[in-house]
Amino acid sequence: MPGCYSPFSGDVQKHPSTYIEPSTTLYKEYLGDWFITKKNSSGIQTAKVYQNYLQSRIMPRLGNYTLSKLSTIQISIVY
């Protein structure tokens, strides 16, 4: 349309695709890092509850999956 501005009008430059390697980080490693950050920003009792839940329920079932292989279905079954 004349008089209308569109950021998509004109020449569009194409950028080559960038391949990103799938993560080899295990979910238990990720959760360990997450917990260190979380326990510093929560109360002592809350941190204990998180730690217990991670160690007793989440890590035994999902901890050995790499982040790239972990699916939402697997996570929803545990939660």
C-alpha cells in the first residue's frame, strides 16, 4: 500500500543458517547449577524442600538425560 511503512519491505538479506550442537549437559548437572542459584535466593527451609525433591524424585528419574534428549512428556510424567 502506498504510504504504509513496513520493516519487511525492500530487499531482505539472507543469513546462512547456524548449526548449534545439541547439548551434552545432563539434566542433573543443570539442576545442580540451578539449585546453587536458587538456594541463595530462598529461605533455608525452602532450599531444603527443593533439595529433597530434586534428590528423591527428579534426579533419579530424569537426571541422566541430556538436555537435548529430555522431552516435555518425560518431565510432565515426573511432575
